[in-house]
Amino acid sequence: MRHSCEMIVVDILPVVRKELAVELVRTYGMRKVAVARLFGISGTAISQYVHGSRGNRSMLESNSNYEEFMNEIKLSAERLASKKSEPVDELCRLCKTAKKMGLLAHVHDELKEKGSLHNCPECPRDGVDTNNI
């Protein structure tokens, strides 16, 4: 059984990193190596994010709040590029935003539909209030 934090790490965080990396490289002209240092991951990972071979967003794109979430990612990229915020703060903010916007619930539903998830103990549809998560 996958819990909400695991779904964030496996299904949402790679998309967030990908979109942040793309925004930082293409919009703000940061070098991939600088973005890698900023996130504490390899330059290869950043290259894979930027070139689309990592951070598949297909599960999230069908959510009605996806475009709004992308705007939040762009805001985070601007804050990071201007050094107004730290990566950990922006990643935590985006994680909370994903939960509030229903992206985590959307991932839950997608996984459940595929048969990859059964009776999540953190889902209100499965009997638990997620407001405290």
C-alpha cells in the first residue's frame, strides 16, 4: 500500500522537479549544472528532466487544476532564480499545494483505477480525513 508521501515522492515530485528545471533553464537561463546543485541531484537527472525522459506528467495533466499548479511551479522557479527562496521551501510549498488542489487525490484515483492501490488509509473516500496529512 502506498501512502500520500510515497505518492508525492514517486508521482508528483519528479513532475515538479522536471517543470522547475525546465523553467529555470529555459526561462531564467540557468545552467543545468547550477540547477542540479540547487536541487542536490545529478546533472544527468536535470538533463533528463529538461529533455523529457524523466518526470512524466501524464497522470497529472488530466486534472482540472493542472494548469493552476503549473502557475505555482512558475512562481517557485521565479523565487528560486531570484534567490528569494530555498529549494526545500518551494518543494514543501508545492507539495502542500498539490494536496490542496486535489492532485494527490487525482494520483490516488489513477493508481486505484489501474489496480496499483487498494484502500488507502489516508483517503477520505476510503474512510480517513486527509486534512491533517
